Amino acid sequence: MSSGAPVIERLAATRAQLDAASDLLMSPTSEAVDCCSVLLESAINCMSECRAEIAGAHGDAGAIEEAWRVRRSFQRTQKLLENAARFHQGWVAIQGVMTGGYTNRGEPSPLRHSGRVCLEA
């Protein structure tokens, strides 16, 4: 077993969480996005916890390979989140046009939200 085995395990766990989040983002229902945020928070915590151990795995080929896999999973998740944000922004623009028309610059009117307060315990 390599000297970086604990780091490899933590990186693999992080990658699994990122992959699960990506899978959820493939069809982002509101429930899926809520679950996705929990998975992403968990992945962040996992990476934070192994930060000190990463230095000890310096030069370990297995740890380096797993770190690259985590990076690819992160990039995939990032792209899916960016696409979801663009999709949402597009719908907000459509709603703005449908409810307020266009501005004098030809841009969609800003969407006006009624005042709401949302509290979570």
C-alpha cells in the first residue's frame, strides 16, 4: 500500500460526492439541487480535512492520479452548475419580458419579485 493511502481514500470519497452531485445536476429538480448542495458541502469538508495529509503524499503516484480525478469531477460539476445558472437566468429574462416587456435599451425588463421572507431553522 502506498504512503498516501489515507489521502487517496479521502480524495476518492470527495470524488464520489462530486460525481453524485454531477449526476443530480443532470436533471436538476428542486429536490435534486437541494441534495446537490449537501453533497458539495460534504465534499468541501472532506477536502478541508485532508489538506494537511496531502503534503505527506507528495510524490505518491496514486495520490496524484486520484487528485487529477477529483479535479476532473470538480470541473464537470462546475460546468453543470454554470449551465444550470445560465438556464435559470434565461428563464428570469423570459419572465421579465413576459411581465414587463423590454427596457429602452432593448433588454428584458427586470423581474419584479413580491416581497418574501424565507427562514430555515
